[in-house]
Amino acid sequence: MKTGLLPVWRDRDTLQFGVDPRRAVAVAGLGQTAAVLALLDGSRDRDAVVAAAREYGVPAAAAERVLAVLASAGVLDDFPARTHGSLPMPLRARLAPEMATAALAYEEGDGGARTLARRRGAYVRVHGAGRTGACVASFLAASGVGHVSCTDPSPAEPADLAPAGLVLADLGSPREEGAARAVSRAAPEVLTVDDGTAPDLVILTGLTLPGLTSQLIRDRVPHLALRTGEAIGVVGPLVRPGRSACLHCVDLRKADADPLWPKVLAQATFAPPGPQACDTVLAAMTATLAAAQALAFLDRPDSVPVTADGTLELVLPDWQWRRRTWRPHPACDCGASAAGGSPDASGAGCASGFGGASGSGASGWSGSRGMGDGAGYGAPAPRLPRPGGRRRRYPGRGAGRIRAHRRAGPGAQHHGPASALAASGTRRQRSGGFPSLAGDGSAPPARRCRCTSPLMRWRWRTGRARVAVPCSGTW
């Protein structure tokens, strides 16, 4: 069973996997077949589980049905034996939270083995090993990335020290060497030497010279930018050469809003290094989000991360991330504008580094309350489908058979009487179990509510249960 979902009993015949309604799945009607669950400890294959179930008095057909329902509900993991054997026990124990998280987040049935294989075969190079760069490198190494190197020959200073990065023993030595030691402390098996291999992703910390970004564009190397300073943390954009806005596109957009921006940028790029207004918590938050965006790109290379054609920005003292859209600029020679940019990027075209402008070619904020939520100056970010609320049904399941459905919680979309019952808090009049559908198990026909107030309620009868739910227009 999935290690990330805690099994809890709701009654004598109903087992719920997971506590949070957004992940929880309830399996009802187990009865004596619940003995099969004790056999799912990872030491047996399917045939061995069915054979062992007979010793507990569970017929083979019933055991097969339990396994089928659990697999359809998404609470079983079939971890490949070859991958399991290739991981040493200490490494497998250390990466267990990473695999459990990947199995739940990406709804994988292999226990996160495919995601772990991608990470172990990836190479990430970090330019800049200061307070944020060293933290990003150690986070990626601890998450299972097999090769992480840092490039920064500058000597480490006291302001570079951070809990997950450089330490006191690294003072005076090159930052890249201190970052390599931080990576080795987090994951001793990770490679830290830049052997000249083309990286799968490059992470740029702080302001970089145009020659470096131009070379990455020519070599078609994806790269993610992040910077901290002036009590602001910025993650992005994640540049997919030829497909999304590059850093030069961002500078051109800023120059459209402020013609003197090139002068400001030149002075900021070549200014002598000094203490940055970036405290420990801001550096850790920015490094954490940058590592999360890097992992999202490595885990799903074909997906479009939220930082493609956009940046995630945090301005203190408001501890709330917001997304700003940066569309490809037609005057940039990166080719992203001709390609149309990211297919699902949102926003009103471009963004400004100065918050006072508005209208065409101005600010592209995608949310005023949190990341991509609410209405800002630009078009709102696309809403993601809400989890939960989907009732799972299986062919051939009649009344009294084993059944599983998603538990619905606050804010979930409800599509049937079972999930509506869970969301509204209404309980069955009969004792025990979940409400059953009438007759052959089919849902009642869709009805349209005629009320005009969202506070009114309406009811329907399913044979054995009467359910009251808030009005939503149509069921």
C-alpha cells in the first residue's frame, strides 16, 4: 500500500486511506477480506498475496477483487523489483519520503520509482554558490538528483553562511568547494564535479552576464533564474530555449515600460559585491521554491512549469508568493515569440518591473491574493481542477460489494450523493456505512434547482438515504 497514506478505520467494514480529504480514499464493504490488507507489506507479489489469503480463509476470487479495488482507488504501489534491488538500504530509506511524495503528487502506481530514476540520471549545474545557490544545490541533492555541481570561484564570506548551505569551515575557501561539501553532507553518493557533460538544467542565481545566457540559448540548455535582494525573492523565468520567454525578453519588456532600464541593469550587473538585503528565511524560501521548480521540470520534462513565461515573486513583509507573467518579446532573437511561447501561459502580454504602470505592455501580475489566485492587473492564471469529490465506481459492482470513493472536503467539486454527503456533513439515518445508490447502483438523474439563492438547499431521495446539500445549480 502507498506509504504516504495512513490507513484508518471508519467503521468495522470501511477503511479510509489518508486523513486529508483531498487525498483520502475510503474502501467500504471489506468484512473478512480485510485480512488481505495485512499481507500488503511489500514482501509478496500478487500471486503470493492471493495464496497467503487462503490461509486466512479468504477465497482467491475475493482476494483478487480486493486487490483490484485497491489498485483502482490508487492506494497500491507496485515498486519494480529491479529498481528496489539496485538501491542500497540506507539510500532507499533516505529517499523513501521523496518516492512517497512523487507517488501521491503524480498519481504513480510504481511507488515513485520512475520519478526517482529520472532524478538520479539528471545533471543540474548551479551558477553562484552564495546564500541561495548552495542551498538550492543541497536541496536538489537531498531530493535524489544524481549529479549537482556549482560554479563560483569567489571566496566565501560570513554573509554567505546558511543552515542548508555554506558553514563556518567554508569561510575563505571558494564558494563552489563549500557548496560541494554541502551537497556531500546532504547526499554523499551525488556527483559534484563538473565533468563537461551538458546539463539537463542550469540554475542562475543573481544577475548574470549576457554572454552566459546567450550561450545557454545557443546550446538549447534549459535554465532557471532566481535572485534575492532588496528584501525581495524572485524565482523564474524557467527558460525553455525557443519555446518560452528568455531573460533578454524580460529585459526588453522592462525597457518598454522604462526606457532607462538598460542603464539601471548595466550598473546593477557590474556593481561591486556587497551585503544583500536577504535574510536567512527569505534565502531559504527562495531556494526551496527554486528547487521545487527545478524538480518539477526534471520529473515532467514535457509539462509546462508555472515559471515558464513568468516569475514567482515574494516582497517582504508580505509573505505571499505572486506570479508575474512575462511573454516572449518580438524583438528578441531567441525565437520564442515566433513559436508562440508556452501554450498555457497566462497574462496580458508582458510585465513591468515597476508597479506603477498599467494597461497594454505594463504589469502582468496574475494574482492579488496568492499565486495565480484572484484578479490583478493582468489576466488571471488558469484555475487548476480541484482534487477530490470524484466517486469511483467499478464495473459489475452491485449493492453490498466492496466499493471505494474519494472523500470530499471543503471546496471540492461534488458529483454524487456520497461525496455530497461527506462535504455537507449530513449523516445517513441508517447506522454504519456510506449511502448506497438505489436499484442497480446508477446515480439519480440530473436535476436543476429552481431556487435563486445560494443559501437555499434541496434534497433528493436515493432509495435508502436522504441527502441535503448546498445548492449548486445542477447535479
